[in-house]
Amino acid sequence: MYYYQPLGEFSWSTQTLYFYLAVIVACYFFSKQDQVIILLNRYTNTSSSWGMILVGGILVFVKGFSTTGKDLIQGYYLSFESALSFKNIRDPTLEYGYQLLNIVIRNTVGQYWFFVLVIGLLTVIPVCQIVWKYHNEIDVSIAILMYVSIFYYPSFSLIRIYMASSIALFAFASMLYDKKIRALIYIIIASFFHVSMLVLLIPYTIYFFKKISLGVWGVILVLLTIIIFSSKSYLLGFFGGRYAGYALNNASNGIGMEQFIYYVPIILLVLYGKYYDEDMSFYSLSMSYLMSGLFAGIIGYEITIFGRIQAAFLPIIIIVAYYVQKIKTDSPYQGRFIEFLVIIYSLTRCVIYLSQYYNIDNIMPYTNIFNWII
């Protein structure tokens, strides 16, 4: 039976904080063992992923059986209960892919807990799959650490956008192999679960339109930022349906200095790491995503719906893990120091999110269908 926790029972919980940090440490530890096995197996031409299997199991269990998160226990729960058909669904403004998923499970299994479990699988498995796919090129443990610290816990409430971002991760992987059509298809598929994934057409265009330099694209994004800030009232008129409320809820917090704190360290790492790597194609793709993510983050402080789009830039976990691995390979001492800084950066972002959103997203205390209250 689905365990529903009424609103009003959410408050800061140090015990939940320790639990969330323990999940991060456990996943980092298990993926670290895979990293050691990877190094050993390079000489035997074999591979093992038992650590990644454990990581995936932990993350699917904690998220897939969760009853934690404001949106999870409110709007999405009510939409699922009404999803007997497209005509009957409570919120017809939901994207058709997400509506279809609701309708199929509602008319077959009929249990919301199973629906949440499927969402958990669709959110976690693509991340584990892509991380393992590039295990020879990236620091697996850093990628997992960043994912769990930055992207995992927000997905407890915002289940739809983070599921879509995991699907869109395949678009990033396709761009790495210069698969233009395949990447575009993945972006479109992801947008059927959350339309915000269309923001990835920005890095898609920047990366494949190579006649314009990254510097010029940077200037273009700055000019777009100025135009959007000056035309905010006009642009808000384009938002409707379920997104109208987010669009009109303007924080007006300036230009969003917090986004610079989030993105500048990663941009500096990429700029430094490119001297240890001859693959300028990966560098260009990385900067395309980072510039676009910073742009969307800054805009989010004036038009708040853009703030949620940060989920789309999940590939930063691959970008950072790639350059950490490159630096560690060529300069172990510097690489270990940078790895330490990335660990501090990731844990700090996790604590910042929990302290700012524990009551907004209702992610404390942690509860699940087994009546755990942590």
C-alpha cells in the first residue's frame, strides 16, 4: 500500500542528513572499487561492474520506494489516480510521454508505488549505463559522487524533469560520436516527458555549428541574457498552462551569483584539463553545455521556470569525471588534489541544496513504502 505522509510534517532532520550523506559515501565507495578493478583489468582486457550494480541497486531502492517529495505525494499522485485515459487525467497539460506512462501503469498494475519504482529505474539506470559505458575514459567514482550529491536528491520531488534529464543524457553521448540525428531524437524523446529538455538544442546548436567559435557563442549568450532581462514582461506572456505559475513567480534576485559559484569552478577545471587532453571535440562539447547551463541558470533568477532547467545539464558529471581522469593520468599529484576539491565541491552543493530546499521540496524526513521514517 502506498504510504502517504500528510503535508505539515516536514522539518529539518539531522538524522535524514546523515542518511543522505551515507548514501553518497556508500555509492562513492562501491564505484571506487570499480575504478580499481578497471585499472587492473586494462592489463587483462576484461571488465567488471559489480560496484556499479550495487550503486544502481542502492539508488533505485532509495528513490524507487520513496514516499518523500512534495510533488511526488501531491500533484503527481493525484494525476496517476486519475490516469484512466488521456481524457480523464487530472492535469492535461502534462507532456504526452509522461501522461502515457501514467495511463499504461494505471490501467495495468494500478499501483502508484509501482509507478514511482518505474520512474526510479528510468532515472537511475541511464546514468549508471552511461557512466559505465565510458569507464575507461572517466573517473567513475567522481561521476557517481557528483550525480548523487547534485542531481539525485532533487529528483525525489521533481521526478519528471530528472527522469527526462537522464533520458537526455543519451543525447550527450550521441554528440560525442557526432551522431547529429540520434542526439536530436533523444532530445525530442526527453521533451515528451518534460518540455524543458528542448533547452538542450542550445548546446546542440553551439556544438554542431562549428563555424562560429566558442568565444562568439559566449558573446551571443551574453546578449541574449541582456535581451531576456530587458524583455521579461513580454516573454512571460508565452508561458501558459502548468508553467504559468512558475513563470510569474519571479524571485528578482539579481543576476544569480550563485550560478557563477556553481559553474565557474567547473569551467576552470575544463580550461585547465584541456592541456592534458588532445581531444578538442570533447572540450568544445563540454564548453557548449557549460555556457548553456550558466546562461539558463542566470535567466532562472528572473524567470524562475528556467531555474528548473538546470536538471538538463546532468552531463557535467561526465565532463568533470573526464578531465579529472585526464589530469590524474598525466599528473597524479595534481590529479589527487583536484579530485579532493571536486569531492568538497560536490558535498558542499549537496548540503546547500538540502539546507535551502528541505522544506520547499519536502525531502525531510525520508520516508518510503515500508514505513521507514529516517
